[in-house]
Amino acid sequence: MSPSTTEELLELPPKASEFKRFVRVFFGRKVVIFGTVVILLFLLTAAFAPLIAPYDPYAQNLGKALESPSREHMLGTDPLGRDELSRIIYGTRISLAVGIISVGIAAIIGMALGLFAGYFGKITNTVIMRFIDAMMAIPPIMLALAIAAALGGGLWNVIISLGVALIPTQARLMRGQVLSVKQADYVTAGEVIGASDLRIMTLHIVPNCLPPLIVLITLNLGVAILSEASLSFLGVGIKPPAAAWGAMVNDGYRYLLSNPVLSFAPGFCVMLIVIAFNLVGDGLRDALDPRLRGTL
Amino acid sequence: MAAFILRRLIQTIVVLLIVSIIGFLIIHLIPGDPALTMLGENATQEQINALRTQLGLDQPVVVQYLRWLINVLHGNLGKSLMYGESVTSLVASRLPVTFHLGIIALILGTLISVPAGIIAAVRRGGVLDQLITVSANLGMAIPLFWLGILGIYLFSLKLGWLPVQGYTSPFDNFSLNLKQIIMPVICLAVVPLASLTRQTRSSMLEVIRQDYIRTARSKGLKERVIIFKHALRNAVIPVVTLLGIQVRNLVGGSVLVETVFNISGIGRLMVKSVFDKDFLVVQGCVLMIAFVVALANLLVDLSYGWLDPRIRQEE
């Protein structure tokens, strides 16, 4: 039964109203809804790629190479006669997989480093943070390029190199959060009753640090997808015949005058998905903690 | 202020030392025998042995690092396998090109983004604000290599206004250079443009809410005076702190933009060396870039220490 009197309203558990407030703010802006819908569409495309794609993305047909968009091939065919639309649909899988796994790696390692630096302070903090500072001095795309090149390219090496390149931002934010949460009374109380460091960190500190980190993870998904596309555009990323959007832009570059859509379409997809993650990240930030505006 | 400068200087040196470890480790990430990977299958045993000795691979890792570091401190980054030149002179010859494009892009980006951010904040919720915010969001998400290709398609291939690719020194042919760098500079400028606009806007919105702005308003000051004299000075500090990161992002962007427009800067050199497996050059590029970025960060920190007395008095 829904609460009707003032007394009943006052007795509502605060968590419920907090969640309602989150939903109201998050879905209150049209652009955030747009971003959410776009992400959902891309996720569905990735999940059901074999059902959606009109052709086999790897099936070559040199007799039909470089065809212009037609009813048969909506986005035309590439230099090997493969259906461009089908390749873009399959490319969704690579983009999302690389983005999600590499950001996952960066989040776990970065948060652990930030947690240790912030919680233990002193020499632990100095060692970890100077290392993070050093990583911040190298442009992420260059760091990822160097690591991926040394490891030898390929899907997993790209994921690892992007994961490493994204660690610094996660670690920095986590450390800042830990420093402020550590001052809270409930942490002091935990120390007083003799709770172990591990217990305080996992039960009291980490959960209270999460909101801004969730925002950063969402924004980093966009960064990771953009970087993966950049690496595969440069030719270091995912190896052919896999359909990676960045590599497709590069393949089409040579036929820019005759078949511009070969370069335009995959690049547009990269932009669309990155915008979607940025918009949702902004929406999450406003809904979870508006004070973060300008810092994230 | 002297103590503040000294502290930041020491921090920068420490950061650079750690960067050197990261740079050193790049070669050691190569699976198997780095010398064999770099020289390829056709190399003779003597060539491989010679490179192993040059890289010091026969020594313990710590000894290798210290010997390599001493060399680096003497400006010796080794010899490029592809070009036969010293890595230092190779990188030094490419840096000016990247700087030329990067500095113009940074100035252009800053000059447009700060006023755009102010306008968006002052006219919050209005048509101009929405237009500026949407453009900034697009700028954050657009793949630079793709933007470059769109530009080449429209302005070079379709309209024929600008050359497709290439870079000529401004000292050799100024007008050709100008035509060649228009598109690369605009592509590069998108990076600082988008993020500085967002930062200026949110930082202005933050400041406008403060008590001293309300006081200034209630005194009956003109809106122009309030915005430029009272608000902007405080709002600009977080924007300045971002400038250091912008230098880093510009160099990152140069990897892509120089590839699309076929410009022989440090970004193109690095990409080419990756394909040639010329890892000493890759290592040299990373080190040199990190050095420049660390220096830029130091300058930025010193300048906002000067802009905001609270920062230099910390601790």
C-alpha cells in the first residue's frame, strides 16, 4: 500500500526515496535517455549479431567488391566483397568486448592501488602515486600503442594495453575518495572496536567510495572504445579478418572518393557509442552526486 | 614560493625517473628474444649477438637499467635499426613539427573554449548553451582520425580547397604550409576545445553560485564586471590545471592526426617505428614525450601556484 499520511511518508525508508530521486534525476534529461537507448541498442546488436546481420561478415566475394550502397547491400561492399553492414554489426561485439574487459581490468587494478595508497598513506602512498604520476605523463594512446606493439598486437594484447593505460585515472579518483571516506566516524568506530584493515577497507570504505567511480567507469568505457578504434585504425589492434571499426575506417580510406561510406559508417558508429557512454556517464554523475560536476 | 617551486621540481625529477623505468620495461615486454624480434627472421647470428650486447641483454636487469639510464642521461638513447641514426637526433628532428601543430592547436582551442564556456554558463539552459554543450559532447567523442578523413573528403577531394596530405616547413613555403596545416590543426584543436569548454562552463557555474558573486550583484555592479573581474579569475584556476593534461592529449592526438595527414612528426615516427619493430625509437618517443609533458605539468603547477596563493601555501 502506498503511503498517504505525512506520518507514513516520514517513515518511508530513506533508501527507497534515495533510489526514486536517482531515477527521477537520471531519466529527467532527454539526452541521458537517448544515451541509454543507444547503449541498449548496441548491446542488443552485439548479442544478436548473427540474427541481425544480413550476410556472413567474413564471406568474401571478389566479383562484388566495392559495390555502392544498394537494396541488396545497404552500406555497399568492401574491397574483398564483404557486406559492410554485416561487418559493422559484428564490429559492435569487438568494440564492446574490448571496452568492457579493458575498463574492468583498469577499474580493479586502479581501485586496488588507490585504496592501498589512500588507506595506508605514507610510503605506500608515495610509491604508488609517483608511479601513477609517471604513467599520467605518457599519453594513454602512446602507452597503449607501445605496450600493444611490444606484446605483438591482437585482441587480448590490445585489451591488456588499454587496461594498463586506463589505470591512472581510476587509481587517482579512488585514492581521493578513500582519503575523504577515511575521516568518517564509522571508520574510526571500526578501528576502535579493533576491526582488521581488510574488514574496514572492504566493508566500510570501498562501498562508500563507489558512486564517483561508477561514473568514471562509464566515461572510461567511451575512452576505451575510442582508443581501441584508434589502435586498430593505426593497424596495431585487432588483426584481420576480424571486423574492428577503426580498421574498417582505415581500409575504406583508400577508396574515399569512390566509396566514402566504407570509412564514414564505421567511424560514425564509434562516435555514436562513445557519445552514448559520455551522456550516460554525465547523467549518472548528476544523479549520484552533483557535487562532482566539473571534476569528472 | 621558493619552497613550493623546489618541492614541485623534486617531484618532477622523481616522476621522470619512474617514467624511465616504464620506458625501459617496454623493450622487456617483447616476448622471447627482443633482439631476434627487432631484427627479424633473416638476421645473422652475429647481428643478433651485436644487438644483444648493444641492448645489454646479457646483463642482469638492474645492471641493464642503470647502464641504460646513464646513457639516457647523457642523451644517448641508442641507435635506430631502421634509420641508422641516433634515436636522440631522430626524435629531436621530428619534435618541432609536432610542436608547431600542437602549439597552434592549443592556442586556438583555448581562445575559443574559454569564451564558449563562459557564454554557455551565463546563458545556462538557453539555445546557445545547448548548442555549445552538444558541440563539446561531440568533440569529446569524435574519433580524430575519422574527423581528419571527413575533412579530407570534403575540403580536399570534393571542394579542392586544401591539399590532401603532407607537411612543408613554413620556412620553405609559408603559404603552402598554412594550407597544409589548417585541417590537422583543427583536428588536434578539437581535443582541448571540447574538454576546456566543458571545464570552463562547469567551473563558471560553480563560481557564479558563490556568496561573493551575490554580494557583487547586490552592490549593483554591472554584470560584465561581475563575470570578468570576479567570476572568471576564480573559475579559470581549474581550467589552467587542465592545460597540462591538454599537452599530453595533444601529443596523443598527433599520433592519429599525423598518420591521417602523412606529417613527419613524432606521432608518425612512433607509429612507423612500431611497424618496423624499431623499439629503441618507440622507447625514445615515449621518454621524450613524457619529459615534455612532465615539464608542461611543472609549468602549469607553478603558474597556478602564482594564480592562487592558497595552493602554494598548502602544507
